[in-house]
Amino acid sequence: MSKQSVDTRNLCLMTGNANPELAKKISEHIEVDLCDALVSRFNNGETQVMISESIRGKDIFIIQPTSQPVNDNLMELLIMADACKRASAHSITAVVPYYAYARQDRKTRGREPISAKLVANLMAAAGMTRVITVDLHAGQIQGFFDIPVDHLAAAPVIATYFTQQKYEDEVVVVSPDLGGVTRARKLADYLNSSIAIIEKRRPRPGEAEVMSIIGDVKNKTAIMIDDIVDTAGSLCEGAKALQRLGAKKVIAACSHAVLSDPAVERINNSNIDELVITDTIPLPPEKQSPKIKVLSMAPSIGDVILHIQARRSVSQLFRDSAWS
């Protein structure tokens, strides 16, 4: 869609402190300035929001992933939405590229919370009228919302990067667990490659043990694709197993690079040649590495914002990208 064909006079972009770099890229892509808003802290640690221009009747898009520090960024999002609602905004869309608490989407034992549903309730209660997010850990989380959810995939951006690379050996796309097979199959279809699956178990939370690998990886370039890399334990163990079974090169890719310590150290010391991530979560200087390649989701998110503002189909974007 041409930017000139969309009336953006009523569109207002706003950002908290979670990922202002991504917000700036989106702003530049759709050629709409960021709203003049201050999001800071009072002396006692409470979140302060001051919007310095009129937003009455405006369509607000708040760009705020709920990454670390999770609770601070979530509260900023909720308080910004409340401020916009009380300032008579026409609509409030939460652009949450990384949705926190998504891994707490069901009860696995007694007396556990379903925090992903709680966060959805909080967003709606704060005044959000729509949510844009990227690669939810579980797609059914969309059903936790009683407001529209536009669920984007980072895979087209990642796949485009890989198609531009010239690998000497045949490529195989690897799912790091049984739950990620659909994601791996879609990427494999895009790259016209075969797939393999790592079968693993988790003896304790945050730990993974590779049991076996289904598929042929010998003498191939293996691309492991996942939605989240947290401590990178599963990723590095999977890479070791792939190398043991004859993979010539191991590359990893993910949508959301949480990279909790000691993730970067593990990746640097592993046999992973490259980790391809997106900027849904900002990568601070202390976590940067020659092995880590960052791709931007700003054009994809910006195009979705323009389609919403123009009252046009968002699913058309997915069809246009040949990723449906």
C-alpha cells in the first residue's frame, strides 16, 4: 500500500521506554511523527505519563513490547492507555511485538495462574480497543482477548534473509521441539527444503535434554527456528546434537531474543555459526555479539498500522508476502 494513499492525519504513534528504537523505525517507515509524550518515573518509582498534545478523537497506536523489565513495561503500557482513554482518544491500539507471560497460557499443575489471560484482561480494562503482536508463544492466546488481535509472523522477514544467503550445502530446517513443527514446516516450504525435529524433554524448568533427532541432517546446513530464545540452553544443546549427527553448519533463528544470562555467553561458546533475531525486543550493547544478526520488524508492523488506519484487510499483507 502506498503511504500517500492513507490519510494519516488522525493517526498518532506513541511509545514508552521498552523499545523506542523500534518505534522510531516504524515512525520513519510510515512517515508519521511520534506523539510528544513523556513516560518517566516519580521519585517513589511510580510511572508518570504526560501527553503534551491534544489526542482527542485520534487513533492511537502505542508501541510497547512487554520485555525486560517486564512489569515496568507492562505498567507503562497500561497507564499510557488509561491516559489516552481519559483524553478522549477515538481508538487505542496496543502494538506489543513481544507479549509477556505468553508461556503461562495454561495450568500444568494445581494452583497455577494463567497469566497470559490476566494480561489480556488488563489490556482490555485499561482501554485498548485492538492489539497488534508478533509470534505469540501459543496462537490460542488470541482467544484470551475480547478485542481484535492482529497476529503477525516474523518468519517472512527471517525467510527473506535466508533466501539471500548462498549456502554451499543443502539446507534443512530444524524444529527444536515437537511444538514448533508447524513453524519449521512453513519456513521449509518458503526455502524449498526438508525438515528435521529435535525430540527433547525438560527434567527441570529452564533445562532441556535432547533425546533424539527425527530427520536427516548429515552434510547439510541446519537452520533451527524458534519463537523465543531465553537462556539459550535448549538451542545450544540442539546445535551440539545436530553437529554430532553430521550437520556441516548450524544456524539458529528466533522472533524474540529474550537472552537472559548466560544466553549470550552460551551462544558465543557454542557451535552455532549465526543467530538471526528480530528487533521485537531491543538488544542492549552488553548483549551484542558478532554471531547475532538483527532484522527489523518495523516495515511489517508499519504496513499493518497503515492497513488498519485505511480500514483495509490486514490478511491481504500475509497473502502478498506469500506467507499465509
